Amino acid sequence: MAEKLRCIIIDDEPLAREVLEEYIHVVDHLELVCTAENALELDQQLGQHSVDLIFLDIQMPYLTGLDFLKLRSELPTVIITTAYPNYALEGFNFDVMDYLLKPITFNRFFKAVSKATEYHKLKKGPVETAEQPKEEPYFFVKCDGKYQKIVTSDILFVKALENYVQIQTTTDKHLSLMPLKTIEENLDTAEFVRTHKSYIVPMSKIQTLENHELILEQGHTIPISRNYRKQLQERVLKDKVLKKK
């Protein structure tokens, strides 16, 4: 769950505070710490609470919002909320995040807090997360009226049977109405090899290689035709057999 921004509302108008409270409660990544009616109360609350974001009104008794900004050199992120557009330029001179004119719509409010959220993410820097496991390559084939997911690392061999192909995996056998070439196009040529016009096997599953056949994991015997023998032997033996020094 993303860390929430802790917020304070400072406004002498009860209705204005209620609107902002409602908006904050709607946004999941915002948390309302407290509200205050004037800048003097705000100063006291900042001494008691950890705060990330202040919604600051300008026209308030005792001390205006802009006067408060002049007095405090270090503050959390500030979003000004006011009914007076003529204060906008002066407000931005204090590096406020945004300037919301009353009546404040939720869309405008959300745009402002989104800017504040991105700013806080940048300040904290990238978050280290556990590396997600990579999903293994797969494809789907239609078998018995349904689509079956085939994880390529589970394939022991693929065999052509007239108009069908048999996909033998480490756990099951699947028959699908399609040419062998269609399956071949979905396999990584660096991992799979033809041994016969009717067979494709994964290099990693080969256990024993002879002149006319090879043995795969789980004891499956696969024929090697003359047309594919040399190519297969070169691929299997290349850099995979210990050579005498």
C-alpha cells in the first residue's frame, strides 16, 4: 500500500473546511491529521504532528496565510485555498505547490494533490522493491473445444500426427488441429530443434544422443532423420561436451 500524505486544513470558514475534509476522505492516499481556524492554531499543530501537506487559506483573523508563509522558512508542501485570485502571484513567490480558487471543485482539488503526491515521491527517490519473477514464455492452443495454455519450458516434444499435433509436456499430452509449422513458429529457435519432419524437441530435455534416435527426460525416445542428423549433432555437441586437453 502506498504511503499516505498527512494533511492539515487551515481555514476560518467551517463550510470551506468541510468541503476539503470530504475531498481528503475520498482520496485513498491522503490522511487528514487535523483542522485549524487560523494560522496561530496551525503553528501549534505543526509542533505536535508530522505533516506532509497544508491546505492554507489566505484571509483569516490574526494572521493571514501569506503572513504565515513569510514568518516560517521551513514548511511542508503548501496548497493555497482562497476566494481571491489577486493573491496568486504572491502566493507562488513562496513556492506553494498550487493555488485553488473557491468554490473548489473535486477535479481541481485532485489535480493539485496529484502534483503534491508526485513531488513527494521525487523527494524520497526510487523505492526499492523485491524483483518480480519473470513470467515464462507460453502460448495457447485449442484442444477439445477449449484453449489450453502451454508453458514452453514444460514441453518435452511436439509431434505431427496427420492434421493434428501432439504436444507432450512434463505432466500431460495435448492434441490440437493445426500443422506442426504453426507450433514451430511459436517456439524459440535457440531452445528448440527439429529432429525429424514430424518432431520438434527442446535442447534442454535431451539426455542421450545416438545416430538414429535420442532419449529425452522421462525416457521418451525420439527418431532422428538423415536430413536433420548433422545439424542436430552439431547443436548438441557444440560447447556442451568436455574435450580432452
